Amino acid sequence: MSMPKFTRRAVAGLLTAGLLASVSSGAVLAQDYTRDNPLKVAFVVHGTLGDKSFLDSAAAGLQRAEAELPVDVTIIEAGLDRGRWQPALADATDQGFDVVIAGTWEMTGFMAELAPDYPETKFIIFDDAPDFSAGNLGNILAINYRVSTAAYLAGYAAAKVSQTGKIGEIFGVEGATILEFAVGFEQGAKAANPNVEVTRAVAGTFTDPAKGKELALAQFAQGVDVVFPIAGGTGIGALQAARDEGKLAVGVDSDQALIFEATDPAQADVIFTSVEKKVGDSLYTALEQTLDGTAPYGSNLLLGLADGAVGIAKNAYYEKLVPAEVRAEVDAEEAKIISGEITVDTAIN
């Protein structure tokens, strides 16, 4: 079975706690939004959709919000030319949307520059946060994910199912949010097998599947038999390499086995779990609480395993490819992380 979905209840306590701290720094009061007068939201994609993981997860959550809430969502794909990202964000802001959303450190600076000049506009940045100490960013809500806690579980399982004792990671870039996956994955792997060997490779891009495939094939040639691509669209190539070479893979951000199941069952068959960063669900909740006036703008939310904001996919592929005794061990490790008995390393503050 899959991990429980990120729910309103899971984050409500954190949002409420953050609300009191954020009232003086720009908490935004509720207005009367209806289907006829919806909250107008723009999601500026720094790239394009179709990565089957991170950005697609964000878009899916926003589309669910549009279907279920008095929200009208416009998705703006800024393309792969980095020179277009700041103008796209600025244009969206100028168009009078109530909420403007973007993701990752690559967009944080642009948003932090714009927000003080548009105090009536609400901004949401996910997977990164600006420096709130300046005191002029009370209309920004930042959402970050303690994904190392989930990656630990995937690393534990990966080390257990590896036949060679060699597992690989492929980074899109070597930034803090990528390292957040890696440190947890490696800690979990070493908890399962202290002698495990972990190989890292950096593609330098999130949009080059051919590069991802090349790096994965190089790792397989060195004896790696489980690969964990943390690389967006680049990672799709690494997953394809695992499929073609009969190796195993860990998906990232979304339940990638289920994403590929209908169109490429052979690909799904080698993804024994995925580390899920439930971006879409967290954005849904942020918009829901923006509507009712409780979203703590002016602060950074850091959500982890105990909050239901991250997890690993426990689907039919997981049950087929991971032995029952290993699944039981993973469940035990998960309970220890949630209780605080195990402290998982992190790359973010």
C-alpha cells in the first residue's frame, strides 16, 4: 500500500503554530472566495512539466485544488532558458494573480525581490526559503521538506535488496535539497549494511535524460545494482538504464512506479519504491489555508515523515521486490524515526 496522503490534519498543527508567529509579519486574512469569485493562482514552472516527479507533483496538487476548492489555477511553463524565469515570474505578478507559486532555490531570489513591491499579492515558494530576517517578506510562505527521513527508509531497503553491496546515486545538481535526499539515503543504507558502497554522480542538469542514462550505465559497469536518481527529468534516463540492464531503482518525488505502470510496465517493474516528497499535497493544503486565512505567511514550514509530508511508496512493486522480513525492518525503522529514537541526518536547517 502507498503511504498515507498528506492531509489537512497532518499539517494543521504546524500551520497553526506558525500562524501566531506570523501574524505580526504578514499573515494574510481570509476573503470570501467562491466558484464565481475564485482565488486566482499562478504556478510559474521554471522549466516544463513532464518530469514525472517533482514539478508534475506540484501541478497535480494544484489541479486537485482547482477541482475541489474555489481556486482558479494558471500554469505558466517558462521553458528551459533560465533567462526567461525571472521575467515569467514578474509577468505573472503583474497580471494580478492573488497567489503566485514557484519552486526551488532557483526561483527564491526572484520572488524575494518581487514580494516587497507587491504587498497585496501572496507568494508561495516550495522546496526552499528566503531569508525572512529582513522583515519585508511577510507575504511569502515557504514550504520545505525534511525528506532525509523518508530517504533513510529507501536507503535501508536498497542496501538490503542489493546483491552486490553497491548502490548508486545520481544528482541533478549538488545543492542542499538534493543532498537532503542523499544524506538520509546513505545513512539508512549504512544502518542496513555497514559495508555498503555508495557511488555518487552529478549530471549538472535536471533536463537531460541521455546524461542520466549515461551516468547510470557507468555505475552499473562498476557493480552497482540499485540506482537512486535525484535528478528530475535527467533521472528518467537513469530509470531507463535500470530497466534495460535488469537493475533496480528508487524513484523520487512521486510514486514513479505507478506513474509508469500504464505506459511502460517494464519500467515500473524495476522501481521497488520511491521517496515521495508530497509537494502537490502540501500546496493543496497551503491554498486551502490561504482561503480560510490561517496560512502562516512570513514563515518557513519544515515538514517531514511524522507530518505525512514525505514517505516511501509501499505499493505492489515494493511488496513484490522487497522481502517481507525487510519490509518489517523498514517499518520498525520508520516507527523509530517518528518517535525520535533514530535521528536522521539533514542537509537543510
